[in-house]
Amino acid sequence: MAAAQWSPGAPHSPCRRPEPLYVKYGGNKTEMRISVILAHPDKGSFNHAIAAAAINTLQQNGYGVDFHDLYAEKFDPILVAAEIPKDAPLPPAIEKYCAEIAEAGGIIVIHPNWWGQPPAILKGWVDRVIRPGVAYEFLAGDAGEGVPHGLLKARSALVFNTSNTGSEREKNIFGDPLETIWKNCIFALCGIHDFYRKMFSIMVMSSAAQRKTWLQEVSQTVNAYFPPGQIR
């Protein structure tokens, strides 16, 4: 993954490099680094605006940021059999993702709600990066039947979603599957219990003023969980 310098506040800037889009902000060794993972194919999407708001707030608060736009990077979501074992040799790109997420002081994930699930590219990122030996491990004597021990160092994890389903219908009819996936099945299992998720809906009916308010909420949330002054 080649590094590219991009200003997240200018999504339509002619200087923007569309791919690959891995951006590393900050270089102070004492700063806490936050991993920001974005999964939406449309560069003009509200998801991209959420990512920009989150990154801007993190930078203002003095954090280093490792930002990955999975679609722009053309992340390969296919987990092959050879990668499944804990001690399997990994492609260099996957090793880099794993090293970053293992050392991250915080994690922010941004994606749309598609059929009650993350986009397939993000599910593949979870399959290949949130792996044994990196994000969790089974303790001695446990052959895999028990509850894993979480390994991630991140203090907090935030997930921002967009949807065209109202919140009450999402909870009452569908059981809010994204809350279960991210809070219980992924982050709690990997040792992160300070978790917050926000779904912005209904996108197709939202006004420019509403979206502006939502972006302010994103900034406020990120500021609350990652305030200025925290270091490793």
C-alpha cells in the first residue's frame, strides 16, 4: 500500500489521488494512533463525509491517524485457506493491516447498512485482519471451543453507519444486527468493551441541514471518546 497525502476535508479536490488511498497522518512517537476504516464505493457518499469529519477531529485533538478507504485501496476480501492458521505466512499488505490494528489506540469503522451487514469488502477485512494471534487468542488447553482472550489494545471502538431503514424498524423487526455484529461478535470478543455505534437514517429523506447536523454529531462523538491530550 503506497502512502498518499490527501485532505479529507476536500472530497472533490482535483488534487485528490483516488487510489491507492492509504493515508498516515502524524508521526509523533508518543501520540496515540487511531485506525479509521471506511467501506463505501461512492467517493461522494455521506460515509466519506463522516470519515472526513472523524479524521479532522482526531487531527485537531493531536492523534495520529491510519486511514484506509478499502474500496479505493482495492482491498482483496477473499480469505484463502492458507491464511487461516494462526501462524500462517501473510501477504505484506495484510501484515501491515494487522500490525496497525494490533497497535491502534482506538478504532473507528464507517460503512453503510447493507442487508443488515457490512459491505462484503469490510467483512473480508474482518476475516483477514481480525485474526487469531492479532486480535484474539485461545488460552492454553482451549482447542477453540471456549471464549477467546482479546488482544486488541484499543481503548475504544466507534462505528458509524448509514441506512434507509428507520431506527425503530431496524431494532424491532430486524433485531439491530449491526449492533450485535460489531459490539458482541467482534469488538467485545477482541477485548474492546468501550464501544459506541450510531446509525444515521433515513438517508434518502435527509436534508442538507440534517446531514450537517449529523456530521457535527460525528465530530462531537469522536471528541468525547478521543479527547485532546491522550498519549500512549
